[in-house]
Amino acid sequence: MDIRKIKKLIELLEESNLTEMEIREGEESIRLSRAGPAYVTAQPQIHQVTGPPIIAVPDSVAHAVPEDAVPEGHLVTSPMVGTFFSAPKPGARPFAEVGSHVEIGDTLCVIEAMKIFNQIEADKAGVIISVLKENGEPVEYGEPLFIID
């Protein structure tokens, strides 16, 4: 292929919106491409702020119970990330419901993580005054599950 043809192809590529072109003449071929726009990634800036600690409440908890209606009591939190199940199997009666009396060691729910079902037990005796998760909902580590009075 003649160098003049190649230069002309380069000019055509630069003048067009194309990013790549390939030309074949007989057994000869040429592929021209141009680099797309350069992207600049900004490095995150870290600012150190001093002041009182900020406590983040997951959205699922914030919406589960209105702020002014949060009952006081002992909070049972999730010890792991997984899926919350209130009963041993679909259609079965829940382990613990609002109004249920529980003793230390009673199963409150099951959290499934990596196909392993982990029983979550009451660490305080009392009455369940609030169930903060729905059956089948995902839970995060430390997320509130129950409130025991």
C-alpha cells in the first residue's frame, strides 16, 4: 500500500467521528485506530474531622419503626450478614412473635449465610415487644432484629 494512501486514510480518520477503520486491498490490509478521550480519575481526598461520633442506622431499621415510636428495651442484633428467617420452614409458626415470652437460649430466628442456617438465641429473658425484620429480608452484621422488654 502506498504511503500517500496511508496518510490520506489517517487524515480521514482524524476528520471523522470514527475511532477505528480497517481497509483491505487484495492481500494487503491496514487498521488505523485512535485513542478515545483521556479519562482522568480523581484521587479521593481524605479529611480528618474531629467531633462527636456519628452513629449510622441502616435504612431498613430507620424505616421499620418510626423514630418517635421506637420502644425501649434490650436490643438483639444480628451477629452476621445473611438472610433473616422467622420460622424453621415456610408456612411454619415463627420462633418468636410480638408478645411472645422468651427465656435465655430460646431461638428467636434463623439467619442463613452461605447455605448454613444459624439459630439466633435470646440473650435475655423477657417479652418480645418488637420484631424489626420481615421474613426473607437480608440482614447486616450488627443490625437490630428484636427488642425484648
